[in-house]
Amino acid sequence: MNITVKLFGTLSRHLPDYHPDQGLYVKIPEGADAADLLTLLGISGSPGITVITEGRVLPMEEKLVDGARIHLLQIMSGG
């Protein structure tokens, strides 16, 4: 399956070849879920990541679909 991933916040630091305008095209195995995607990208250990597609937050165990457009946001705190 092929998906498009857009990274927000500091997540792009994990992928030096990331281009914000284009996003990242990722080939993932059939049946992969949101947690599998984070592992594949090497950011599964990053705290506070939210996975969004089509305007809704995905649970980490939800299966991804071919052609999905995924936004990954890292929740930050401070003031």
C-alpha cells in the first residue's frame, strides 16, 4: 500500500530528507496500522504523536488504507 505522510512540529527532524511541501510517500505492508507506520518511520518512541486522516484522530491500532493521506502531529507543551 502507498500512503502520503505530512509531518508537523519537530517530527521532521527525524527524517532529514523530508520536504514539507511534498510530504513523504511511504510504502507500507497490507494490514499495517498507525503504530506500524510510526515504527517504519523510526519515530515510534517520540512522545505525544497524534495520527490524523480525513479530519479524525486515528487510534494506533487502526488499519491504514491504500492512498491515505496521514498527518502526524507532535503535541507540545510550554508557555
